[in-house]
Amino acid sequence: MKIHLSSVFVDNQAEALRFYTEVLGFLKKHDVPVGEDSWLTVVSPAEPDGTELLLEPSGHPAVKPFREALVADGIPYTSFAVDDVHAEFARLRALGVRFTQEPVEMGPVTVAVFDDTCGNLIQIAHQA
């Protein structure tokens, strides 16, 4: 068994696609219309046939209080692996990304947390 698909809730799929592709550097994989929304996924350019991230519409009533509670407590919705947190922090910050937690070393793991502009906090991490 392996992870094939994961998701993040987003308020606006078009804005999320722009952020996740133009800022974070993911590639659009699928964009299939489903009613008013789309089955919209992105993938890492390093693994275009790997795990897909669904940019899932946040319309369900349970989503708003769930995400608000996570953000209020500073809890990332998910975590992305990077080769070097410090370098990725510098790259993203130069692009205007707002970090809620600068890089912190916790033993063999270094993490930082940013606001994805779509209602989520996202952690980036690398292990030494």
C-alpha cells in the first residue's frame, strides 16, 4: 500500500493553482470539471507520476471551523519535504510568502511553517 493522493482545502481553486504552481513550483496534473469546481491536482516536478495533491474546494460547512482552529493554534495542515529548509525558506520569502515559523532545528529535522494564502499553514521539513 502507498499514498496516491492527499489534499488541502482551498477557498479558490484558481488562486490556489497559481500559488502552488507559480510560487511553490508544483506542476498541474489534472484539471477535470466537476460541477462548479474541478478535480484539480498538482504534483512535484521531481516525481510527476508520484503522489498527487488535490486542491479541494472548502465548501463543506465543517471545513471552515476545522481550518480556523488549526491556524489559530499554529498547526500545519500538512508537511512537504524539501532538500534544505533554510534555502527554501529564503527562496519563498523572497517571493513574498509569509512564514508563521522561521526554520527551527529539532534534532535531525529542520522545519518552517508558511501561510499558503488559501487558508492553510503548511510545514516544510528536511531531515539531516
